[in-house]
Amino acid sequence: MLGDDGRLYFLDFGLMSEVKPEIMEAFAYGIQCVLNKDYDGLVQAFIATGFVSSPIEYRSNVKDPFGVGSAEQMSAELSERMESVPGGTSRFGALSTVLFDMGNNWRMYTPPYIILLIRTFLTLEGIAGQVDPTFNIYEVSLPWAIQRALSPSTPKGARALRDALLTPENKLRWDRVNELVEQQLNGSSDKPLGEAIASPAALPTAEAQHTNATVGGSSHAGGTSDPLQAVKVLLGSPGGATLRRIARDVDSTELLTTLTSPQARKLRRMGVQVLADALTERFIAALSALPLPRGNVSRVALPVSRASEALRRRRSERLLGVQRVLVASHLNRQLRGGWKGAAALGALALLFFRVGVVAFCQAAFRCMVRMFPTLMSNLRRAFLGV
């Protein structure tokens, strides 16, 4: 409806319900579990949302009364059914079908918010599926799931997120970082690193199972489809308080010194690759006098309102302010840290030099290889007229 003030109003008299923060976090965790085929985690998400009870109720025959079932048994049946049904990890309707069939043997509950979410997902999936048959509602929902994972609104979720990233001594959990980096370098994970960090596999299993699965539930930030961009937006938003505290409390002295040690060799290698890729694109764009490539998909500039532009500016200003505060805080910590702080700053300078030089050399070599045929062709035209 178009109002007299020029605004567009949407009137919704459909199904409505109130969803508590811990339930929203568990829903988001479940989305990540489906994408990762983590059916053990999905069962824990069912328990956290109240979809199934704890202990789980099961019966082997529809005529028998319900008894106590096991999460492992339910997870195994979920895995078998989801892998056999078409669109098991891409269509929400497939999950609904699987759960409906399992309902004969497993007692499941339908609180109002469960009905609301099922109705919403099926409606959106049906509309989008008519336009794009390959539409995957779980992948589209993942950015918001990562945002929820990195912005917990419950104390349990905040503790679980902190425990997933830091040790009790506020040191970064390098074992998890190296595991994720190795997956990226070996190509065993198609997910961006930011998405992988927020995935259930990156979180402590025991914590996830015993905190009502509140750690899950991200992505990411204003609906952005880029997990790392979501983290940046989240750092400057009110919902990023837990993430900002973690960034503030991390032992930066240990972090900087470890980055130059053999323990972080794989992380440095990945940093070189990322920087070299970016420099290669810029070098080729500069030499070709063409716009910087942004992929093969043509993008249409969408209209942006003044209010939206103002909101983006405020977000950028908040993010810049947060970055300044964090950098100043850690720099001051190193300056007051004596010889350890000086060693950490020296390690940072050495890291920038090593990564920068190697990335520059790799980018220059790639650029020469890619541009060599074009360069030779231009030289032939200039000197031989061919």
C-alpha cells in the first residue's frame, strides 16, 4: 500500500509468532548443519528448538508406545534419508518430507514458531524455485546464519563463541586455524575461510552439544552474501559486541610472534595467495586499461535511497572507529609490553615484508605469463605491421 507520505507499506495478516533469541540461534545452527551434512549437530538443533524432546522419544512400531531413543540413532536415520531424497541438502521441502516420514517413529513437536518457519521457508522456496530451479535456500540463508553465529544474543552462545576462538588464556586456538587453512589450501573445502570459521565443524563439538547449540546461527550482516564482509559489518554494529570483545582480548603479542613462526607457515602461504591474486587482477587491469574484473556475471546497478546511503555511511564510520580503537589498544599493549612487545612489532614488520615481497613477485610473474601473448602481438603490429 502506498501511503500519503510516499512510503510503501506491507500489511501482513498471516501467521505470527514470537521467537526467542536462543531459538533463533538454534535455527541458524541447523541451517549450517544441513549444508555441512552434520546430522549429529542437526539433531542437537532440533532439541534446542523444541522440535524434539530431551530425552528423544522413539518407537520401532507405530502401534507401540514411545520410549527413549538415542540422538545417534536419529542422526543415522536422518543421514540415510537426506542422502537418498532428491534435493536433500538444497530444498527445504525435502527436509520436510523426510521429517514427516520419520514422524511415525519419532515424536516431534510443532510449537507456533516451528509452523511459522516451515511456512515461510516453503513459501520462499516455492516462489524462488519458479525463477531459478537451482535455488538453494540453505545457501541463501547461510549469510544470516553466520551473522547469528558471530553475534550470539545469549550468555551461553557468547561463551561458546569465545571458547571456539580463544583459549582460557586469551590465546588464539591455532590448531583450529591451521586445520581450516589446510582445508582451504588443499581444496578440500569450497567455502570461504570466514564461512568455515563460523561453521559447526570449527566449533567445539562438546560445547555445541551442551549449550543448546547456541553457537550456531551465520552468517552474516545486513544480508550480505560474503561471509568476510559480514564480519566487517558486524564489527561495527551493535550485535557485534561479543566479537569486538574477543578481538580486544586476544593476546596480540602471542598472535604476532606466532605469525612469523613455523606454526603459522600455512596461514602465511594462504595470505600470500590471497594478496597475489588481488595484485594480479590489479596489474592486468592497469596494463590492459580495462576496468578491474569482477567476475563473468554482469551486474545491474540497483537504485539506492538516501536513507540507505546514510545507513551505509554510518556503518562505515562505525567500522572505521572500531578498527582504530582495536589497533590503538593492541599497539599500546605492545608499547607497554617491554621487549616482548618490541619483538611482536618487529615480527609484524617482518611479516608484512615477507608476505608483501613474495606476493608481489608471484603477481608480477603471473601477469607476465598472462600478458605475454598480448604484448608480443602488440610488438608485431608496431614494428612489422602484422
